[in-house]
Amino acid sequence: MSEQPLFKVTIDNITIEVPAGTTILNAARKIGGEVAPPAMCYYSKLEGSGGKCRTCLVEVSKGSEKDPRPMPKLVASCRTTVMDGMEVKNITSEKVIDARNGVVEFLLINHPLDCPVCDQAGECHLQDLSYNHGKEGTRFEFQKRVFKKHDLGPYIQLHMTRCILCYRCVFTADQLTGKREHGVLDRGDHAEIATFIEKSLENEFIGNVIDVCPVGALTDKTFRFKNRVWFLKPMDAHRDCPTCSGKVTLWNRGDEVYRVTARKDQWGEVEDWICNTCRFEKKNTSDWVIEGPRLIDRHSVIAQGHYAGSVGMHKPTETFEAVHNGRKPKLLMDIHSVSNVNRPEITLSKLDRPAHSSDFKPNQD
């Protein structure tokens, strides 16, 4: 069997040799850094993914050594394979930057401003794209499309309003579970991810659709609104699981496990698929063998807390006592001892009605 030939490809003035059949995107990822185009729909572990979001567009300034003519249009790097002698421009091309800005603007046309309440905030790929390529305002003057929230079983909630139709969850269910019960219905601006007659997704590995979603469209109902990811400490852990590899990332605060996710690489892709039992039902630290802090990409807001090494597994110090001279917070309100305005025999917080003037001391002035 003959060895696979190596092709030389130059991306942003950096030359690398890759096997024939490698896409431009994967060649750029081998170089790393900003040379690698962003990708919202491509997923290396999902067959058939890519070619839908158009965020990975690049300029091919030289086709190959045999045919040096440039490609007339920008191409999707996740679907275009390299040729020997090909030259590609990503961040060094004004055309690419302008096109990427336009793609991000289209993605944000119908995407709501849910970042303050969205559980995906802090680890959202669309947030990263918006920061690098978004605009301060919008030119869209029409009403955004709105969908109702749907419960896809006991653990997953669908916010179709946030969906960018990357198809990752559809490919995951189709290829990983072997029994897909949801897909894309309708066309154009009416297209939506949905199940047949709102059928629940109950496969043992269906929780992985949460990990592959690049936005906050598919959320973990056991974690919703409980905490922000930048307040938590991601820890590598494992357990002896008969269904999956059991290798996960625990998101802790102190000894409490707020959520469990699969481990992800530097491109945000799952390293090993995990089962629903590990993801949703094992929420005690005693269920896991802790390996140590999970290293998060330095640009992530999660890494800004410098949790690795120094914080460990200890609960963060609460600040209330520090700013109130050691006093602990009181659950019952007794403003008489401070303001001397209410009658001392009445505790306002225990009233089962609104406070009246008779509950306060008469004005002494």
C-alpha cells in the first residue's frame, strides 16, 4: 500500500505539509492561532457537517502549482481540500474580513440579545464571533422571528429563537444515537429544529446535542439559571461507567457540582461522547475521581478567574462578611435597631400583609 502524498499549502504566509484530502480548515488548524478560520457548523467528528454557516470563508489566491490561477470567489475552508502549492489568505485578506463581518451580521439578524440571561454566555462561539466581527448597531428594521420554547424530554430545552441552523444537533442524533427523532422542518426563515409532534428525545447519548450546539439553543435543564460559567471551576474527572468512557469535565463551586459536560479540545469539539447518566444524574463529587483543573483557552472569560492551581476545590470566600465588618447576612428584617422608626414589637418581614402607618412609631417631630 503506497503512502498518502503530502501537499504543501501556504496559509497567511505560513507553509505546512498535509496529507492529500485535507481540508483548508484542518490544515489551518494544524498551524493554529488566528490562522485557523472560525467554524460554527463544521464538526470534525460529525460526517457531513460544514458548509452551512459560511463563517470559515477564505480566499484562495493560488490554486496549485499546476494551475496557479486564483479561485474567483471565496470558498468554505471546511469543504475545500488543499492542492499542492495552494496559497490561501485568511486574516491577511480584506475580502475575507469583510465577508466574515457580513456573515456575522446575518447570523445576528434573528438572534436575540439574550446574553444577560443565556446559560451559554461566556462559552458561546457566536459571542466570540460578534466580539471580533460584529457591529455596534443593526440595520435590520423588521421584527425578529420568535419561537416558543420546547421541552425535548426531561433534560433538554430548545430555544429555537437562538438557533442558527448549524445542523450539528441533527447530525449528532443521527450518527451517535442511531435513532434521530428531530430535524429541520420548513424552509427559509420558517425553518426550525423540531421533533415530530413534540416528541421527547430519550436516547442514552442524546445529551451530547447540548455540547455540540455553538449557541444557547439547546440547554441543560438541570443547570438552567443556576450559575454563570465564569464563577465555576472546570475540573477533569472520571468514573467507571459501563456505557461511555466516563471522562468528563465537572463544573464546581466548592464541593457542589453544578453541571457535567464532555471534555472539549481547543476548537470547542467534544473529545469523548458521554452518556446521559454521567451528564445528568451524577451530580455529587463523591461520584467522581477528580484529576485536576481543566485547562481553558486563555482568551476565555472562564480562565480569567485564574482557578487553575491556586483555587483547587475550596469554596470561594464570600464577600458579605468582609464588607460588613464580620457580620453575617440576616434573613429577617429588623430596621428598628438601625433606624428606630418601626414599633419594636413588630417585625416587618413577618407581616403577611403590606406594612401600614400603624406599624410605625408616630412622628416625634
